[in-house]
Amino acid sequence: MSAMPRYAPSPSALRAAKWRRSSYSTGMNNCVETAPLGPDLLAVRDSKRTAGPVLSFSPAAWSSFVGDLCGGGLGRRRGADRSDGTTTRS
């Protein structure tokens, strides 16, 4: 992952942010919300705890994380067999 952000967003910047929730959300607040904080920083928070902690990512790091989630690449043991008969990289 990339280095820590150069600054931490201020509470007022987080309150003013335009938060988005996934269109796949069931409306039961069991998802995350994201908000751009300028061109180089994306804030992510738990939709159940909107006043709670916020994680900050570069857009590239967030895209990579979401891509790995969608591709099933997270949580798999290295070398474990996949359903298509191949193994993960070591």
C-alpha cells in the first residue's frame, strides 16, 4: 500500500464532505461510505458510525483494494487451490 497521507483531514472537512454509499447497500447501514477529499485522498467510514473514525486512502490504493475484494484475492491463503484448478501466487 502507499505511504500515509501527508495530512489528516480536519473534522470540518469531513463534515462538509459529500459522502456516497454503494448502490448495492440494503439500506440497513451495513456498508461503508466514501467521500473524495481533494484529488489525492479518499475518506472511508462505517455507515453505522458516521461520527466515528475515518480511514484515508489514495484513490489508487482504494481502487486496488476494491479490485482485490471483487476478484476474491483477499483472505485466501497463499498457494491455496482456486475453484478453477490454479493456485495463488506465493
